[in-house]
Amino acid sequence: MLRRGFTRKKKRRIKALIITISIITSFIFILEVRLKPIVESVSEIQAKSLVTQIINSSVEEILVETGITCEDLESVSCSEDKKVTAISSDVIMTNKLKNAVLLRIQENISNICSRRVDVPLGTIIGGELLNGQGPCVPVYVSLSGNVTGDFDSTFESGGLNQTVHKLSMNISVDVNILMPVGSSSANVTGSVLIGETVIVGEVPSGMFFSDGQKT
């Protein structure tokens, strides 16, 4: 009789344990399903912001370290009547600067091995009232990506008989965001001003550069 009662208690305990495990497993599954798109969205926003900062800071670092200026990269040629005839580019210098900037951006992105992203518990649970509320659930993400870039010359009006020639570097980064709940990708683009020159005199339309470019 005692043995039969013990067996019943044991069965009840096993049943309770199975139910508990099932509830915990279901909760984890629901949490993961709910957490993944939220973490992906938050991580993508933060990754884009972070990569934009890296682009700007990397260009600034290289310019300071190398001492390269806009005048080192391009020179403006004028005729006797002060009309601009050509923009000459130093191909070796521009390639040197571009390669240094892209390499620095790549290195700085690769150094982001474990970035913490805090997601409020209320956001995970859902609902407008709970969104952004409650304690934060920390999630750690890593970044990697491919970096490309090139220079861009533009002309803008600078006032009476003046034109501002701007040299910028357009950079594109394809970022891979690695998270515990999965992975996602994003493209981040940025344009960083390298330098500008005020040109006094007429700048003809369809200006050709010495490297074959046309603006």
C-alpha cells in the first residue's frame, strides 16, 4: 500500500516536472521569437550610427596622421583671363589617401567584437504602454563588413564671380551584424568632406579632370 502511494507521488512529481519544463521551454521559445526582430532592429540602428561615427573619425585620423590636404590631391589650372581650364588630380596621392582611409575603417569595424545592446523588457513583451519600459535585457553583437569608397568633386556657387570646389570621399560599408539570436546585414553610406577651394573666376560647365572624370 505504501509502495503504491509512493509510486503515485513519484508519477505526480514527474508530471509536474514535465509541465514545468514545457512551460519554461514555451516561454523561451516565445521570448526568442519576440526578441529576434526587436534585437535585429535595434542592432541595425545602433550599427548604422556606430559605422557612421567610424567613417568620420577614420577619415579625420588619417588626414591628421598623413597631413594630406585638398591642395595635395588636386590643383586648379587657369587661363590668362582667369578662367578655370582644368582640375588636375594627383593619382598617386589620392590612391594613397583612399587606401589608408578604407583600411582604417575596416580595422575599426573589425575591432567591434562585442557591442552591448540594451533592449527594454517592455519592448520585448510588446504593447504601446510597455514599449521602452522596464529593466533592459543585454544583448551582445559583433560587426564585420566590406568597405568601398571613392572621391567626388563638386562645384557650388560661392558668391559674385566665385565658385567653391569641394572634394569629398564617398564611402559605402556593407555591415554584417552577428547576434546570439541570429544575424542581419545593412548598408551604410557616408560622404566626408576632404577640403574645399574658393575659385575666383568663371568655371565652365562640363569641367574635365586630368584623370578623365567630368562634372
